[in-house]
Amino acid sequence: MTETTERRLELLPAVDVQGGQAVRLVQGEAGSETGYGDPLEAALAWQDAGAEWLHLVDLDAAFGRGDNIEVLRRVAANLDLRIEMSGGIRDDESLERVLTLDPARINLGTAALENPEWTRRVIAEHGDRIAVGLDVRGTTLAARGWTKDGGDLWEVLERLEADGCARYVVTDVTKDGTLRGPNTELLAEVARRTDKPVVASGGISSLEDLAALRELVPAGIEGAIVGKALYAGKFTLAEALDVAGRPSA
């Protein structure tokens, strides 16, 4: 195995869907969105640029105001990417609805904080397909579309470790959508406390940020979700993939 392969950072460009449109929020706040048009067009652009993954979020489901399942189904049906699905997956009904998209991975968020028994069962049933999103302010978790406190990060992580959670997606809520750089200290500390892979989310604004995260790959940082920086033209996905260490052609 080459050093490039060992230190490769997996990139997941994001498409957040609200009211049938691709949008980006600032710090997860409703009303802060910037629109980016058709979600499928956005997703196809990332696929054409070389992405292997898509982080697909149903914001309306996350905020508890309906869902965009038909739009998401159209996106999933027209892509060859692996999809990581997130947003409002809190019970058997919403889980089954998302499973119809045949995603490679499903992120649980609020449910992991509010319904530990259900989360434990879902992890047992679906294994590596389930990741848990840990959305953090300081060391306090955020739930319900980041509108409510969800408990202490380290206590919840300890419980999820005991439940056999296979992967964590860690977001510093204060960084998300702000282009102020990722919270590498938080990410490194989470990675230190688990031997499971950690995906970084929130605040990535530059190729230097991606290079810094790639340095944490040996410590357990597996990948990074990139959203606003791509939409804002801070760098291209092709440039990001090169910095992240994709194999040369």
C-alpha cells in the first residue's frame, strides 16, 4: 500500500435539499439558506468532477416539516455515486423511506440522542451501513435540526461505542456554512476516543483545510463533507480531490 493510499481523505460533496431545491445554510439555521437550484444538477456536477460519494441531506425532514423523498429518489436514480443519506431519520417509517433510495450509508442524528434503544436496534440490524452524526457546540450535542441540546458528547460517544456504532460524522455546528475552517482539535479528540472511522463536517473553506484533515487520516479521520466552499467557488472538486490524495490516473 502506498503512502498516498494510506493517507487518502475520502471527500463527500454535499447536496442539501429544502423545498425541492439545493440550498446551503449558515450554522444550520432555518432562514439562512442560499439557493443553488436543482439538486440533481448539483449532484451530477460533483459526479462529473470525479466524486465517488454524495452527502445528501433532507433539510425539511431534519427540521420536522415534511420531506423531499420524491426529489431525493430522482437524484439517487440518476447517479452512479455512493450516497450517504442524512436528515430526519428517526423511526422505522423514515428509515424504510430512506432505504428505498438504496444508499450506501445512512446517518442517524437526533434519533441517536433521543431514542437510544431504537438506535441500538438499527445499528445491530444494518451494521456498517449506519453512521451517527455528532453535531456539537463545544462538547454539547445539538439535536432536532440543531435547535435543541442533545446531551454531552463524550457520554453519548461512550454509549454508541458500546452499541457497536461503525462510524461517526462529526460537525462543529458553529463552523458549518461559515467557511471558517474545521475544528481539527475536536475531530482529533473524537478520533482518539474511538477506533471507528470519523468523517469531518463543517467549516471547510480552503485546500489548506483539506490538507490539514488529510494529515489526520492516520489518527482515524476517514473523510470530509464539503459543501459551501464548493458552491462558493473557493476551490473546485477536482482540486480538492487532488489535495485529498486520489490515485493519479
